[in-house]
Amino acid sequence: MSLYRDTGVVLRVHKLGEADRIITLLTRRHGKVRAVAKGVRRTTSRFGARLEPFGHVDLQLYTGRTLDVVTQVETVDAFALPIVGDYQRYTAASAIAETADRLTAEEGEPALKLYLLVTGALRALADGTRDASLVLDAFLLRAMAFAGWEPAITECARCGDPGPHRAFNVQAGGSLCGRCRVPGSVHPAPEVLVLLAALLHGDWTVAEDTTFAVRRDASGLVAAHLQWHLERQLRSLPLVERRAREAAMAGTLGSDGVSGDSEVTGAAQGTRGGDVAGSGAGA
């Protein structure tokens, strides 16, 4: 039996048999780990409550034939307690956990930077001192940079010409200059690009001094860019709560009026909160 110890964040859980669970964790040294926690669904379990989504734990495991087995668990940070009681923070944390799970397809491959991004984002959500939507978008931008998908914001995605530029196209990689602009590109307000750059580089003074409309438009572009590269929609993103109710994003983003890239503007409008202008909770 090979024992090892690590710290990790619980990304998701699902039932196994009558009393067990399979726990998916993102750990500091071993990357993504899937392990069996035996008997945690029983009321007499010693550590069942510690192995819930968003929990930051120190744990001991031993290597099994197919899945590792959890033998000891200690709480490092109780992120889940303040998060699950607030719907906006809960849905943002769910999107963070799902993104981290998708970006770590290979189990056992170290992903220290992503682990630090996840713990930092969950800590910010648990503290409640920053807007949950900004925390989520900052995480998504930095996670995409980790995966090699960072959108071009301050320069043209094709020729590298310094910006800012008026056009933005998800398939092309981000901002586009006038020479490289392609049909169907959207035209975000300059403040949207300023916000994206601030979130990517951690300039919270600039990020927090923005209006809801700017944050909403930035969220649409971030979600569309992520899901284009993942090649599938995240289930949790449409559920992220938007506190304010304002006009749909299409009016502020604008487009080239060409239907060839309609999925770009459609994604920007629909990947966060349903139709954006609909209910606060989205789909």
C-alpha cells in the first residue's frame, strides 16, 4: 500500500454504492485526483462534512488499483460555509470548480498555478469583499492564460499591433485591428477592454470602478471565449446570478451586421445568465 499526503480543493462529488462517494480534487502536488471516500454518507462518518464541494482540505490517501482511497482528512479552509449560503457566490464557485475540472483532463499531472488560482478565487468568494462576478471573470481569464488561451486585449490577436482596438472576435483570439477585423466581430465599449485587462492583471481598483453594463458585457466575452476553446458549454455558467436588470448586451456591443459569426454575439449574450436581460438567476 502506497500512502501519500496532499492539500486540495474538492471540485465535485458523486455517490458510489450505498454509503461511499467519489471525490474529485485539485491538489497542490498531484494535480487532479479522483478518490473514494468510504462511508462518508453515513451519519457516523468522521469526515463526511469536510469532503463537500469547495472544501479546502489536507488529506491522506493510499493508491488503489483504479481509484485512490481517502484515509484521513483535515480542514484547511472552510470556504464552503459562507459560499453555499449565498446564491450568487455559490453559482460563481460552481463555475470555478467546473472550469478547473475541465482544464485538468489528465489525472496526476501537477497543476500548481491552477490550484493556486482556484484557492485564491474561492477565498475571495468566501470573504465576500469583492463582487462575485468580478472574481469569477478574473479567475476565468487567468485560467485561460494558464491553458494557453489568453485572449488578446491590448493588442491585435493576429498582427500584434498595439491597441486598444474596436473589434473583438472570439474565434480569432480576441481584439482585432482595422486591417485584421473579420465579419461578425463585436464592438465592445472601450471600458469593457479596460475591465478585461484589469481583471487579468489584478487591478481591482480599476475593476471595481465600473458599471454593471460594462461588467455584463465583459462577462459575456469571457464566457464566450472560454467555451469556444473548451468546445462545449459549461453547465454552471448560465446559472451565475446577475444582481442587476438592464438592457440586453447586443445594444451596447454592436456588431458588423454580418450573420456569418452570429454565434460569437450569441455566445456573448447567452453564456452568462441565460438571455442576460432575463431573470437574475439566468436559465
